[in-house]
Amino acid sequence: MGTDNYGNQWGCDEPTAHQILGTALDGGINFVDTSDSYNEGRSESMIGNYLDDSGRRDSVVLATKYRSQVGPGVNDLGASRYHIVRAVEESLRRLRTDRIDVLYCHSWDEETPVEETLRAVDDLIHQGKVVYAGASNFPTWVLAKGLWASDVRNLYRYEAIQSVFNILQPGLGREMIPFAEKHEVAVIPYSPLASGMLTGQHGSTGKPVAGSKFDMRDNSKGGGLKSRYFNKATFEAVEKFTAIAEKHGHPAIRLALQWVSDFPGVTSPIFGARKLEQIEGVLKAWSESAPPEVMAEVRAVADELESQAPMAYPPKSGQAFGTLPTSAAAQGAK
């Protein structure tokens, strides 16, 4: 369960967040993902308040992250020992818990040696404040370097990798997922619905639906989602994908989630919700599976898109996404 929408003006307030969390846990979800950088820590606080007040803390695997900018100071970001130790203490306070089950490095930090990062997290694991270490938005070679450092220095290693992965952004599947599977690292992709793009709600006009993640929220962040997904190739892929969903009577949400979860090597996808009806819709869609012949059609659409407009994974240091598609198909009329 992703929670980056908790506590911002485009997301949900605390009572709604608590309703969503309660519905998710009642529906069988047992993994809650947040970050110290989500909405100035408000996401962590809302989750902590709910889990503590409801007595359900031990019913979930609770994950959070460090590395992103959380203040104006020069040490208010990064993967240095100094920042990690302070960040974890603040996260524990906001989450109202005695330990973090999975602590991710939110993106790789080229200015800090991976050995320093791993040693700091290793110490926190020995202190009982962290259970497992994870990486997010890492290139494969950086994850490999981290696993090697843990091996030769006898440090707790990265046990999970989290990055974007969906039908429209399939780059993680080329190298990272096979590598992670071989080395028994859990793969926990986020944005399986491509921020709602795969529901087909935006059509092919290039104009986002009012109130969606592609609207004012994306504008406030520089328009990254629209530049990433609003192009001819993805519009055509979404049209074919939603046509399959309609033809076979399966929700697009089900097919998008199943494409990710069926991918060899994937452990579990993360999805978010900012409205109660959204989590209810996901739970309903996820209660059944589409048959193999339907998923074969979905994979054909995904494979066709990747051949036309491949996403260049991995991202650069401090980024979550790789290079945008540059093929003629991807750069067609918007």
C-alpha cells in the first residue's frame, strides 16, 4: 500500500487516510510503504497515528525511506551516516513505533560510498531499530556493488529493490528484475497503474482529467508525469489495453496489476489510493484473476510498446525514472 498521497493538498486528509488504511488491512493488505519525504513527514505521522491508535502495528510490514531532501540544510538529504541516523530517529518518532521493518534508500547517492550507507544501516539493524535494508530507484550496477560490499564486509545487505514498473514503463524488467531474482532480492514495483494512466481516463487528447495526479499536482512538480506518459505511443498502447479489458469484461486495474505481479521475479506491486472508493476498487479488482489467454493479449500490447518506445532504465543519481523514450513513435504528436 503506497501512501505518498497522505497529507498533501491533492491527496487525502488524516481521517480519510485512516479509512483507507483500515479498508486495506481488512482486505488482506499487510505491507504499508511511506517515506520521510512524503509531504514533510505527514504521511508517516498519519500512518503512525492509525497503527498505534488501532493497535494494528504488528499486523503490517512497515517500510519507509531516507535520502530525499527533508529540510534546507546541506545534511538534510543523502545517504551519509550522519543523515541516515537522524532520519531514522525522526521516522520512528512520526511512525510511533520501535522499529522500521524495511528501510529503503530512496535513490542512489553518488556522493556517498555505498559502504558508508550500508555500515550505518547495519548498525541500526543491530540496534533493533531497523529489520531489513532496501534500495529504491537504483541502477543494477549500484545494487550489485552494494551486494558485493555487504558480502566482503559482512554487512546486512539490501534485501529488496523498489522502482517504477508498469506496462508503459517496463525498463526494470530488462536487467534489474532478472538480476534481483538470481540474487534472491525481493522486487517491489511501484506505480503499476502508471499513475492512473492505464485506466484510460485521460483519453488521447493530452489534457489531464481535473483532479487527477496528472493535473495540478503534476504541474506543481514540473509536469514530469505528462512528459513521461502523454505521447502518441503510450496513448495508442492505452487504447489497445483498455479495449482488451472491455472486450473480456475485466477491470483495467486488474489487468495492469496482474501484468506486474505475473512478471517473473516480481514479489509484490505497490499501489496507492487517495479516496476510499479507489482502494475499494483495487481490492475488488484484485479479488479475481484474468485467464492466461487474456493476459497473453495484454503482454502483446506491452511488448509492442517496448519495441517502439523503450524506457532507458536506470535513472541518474537522485532520480526515480530513466531517460524518456526518444523513438519516432514515442515523440509523435501529443
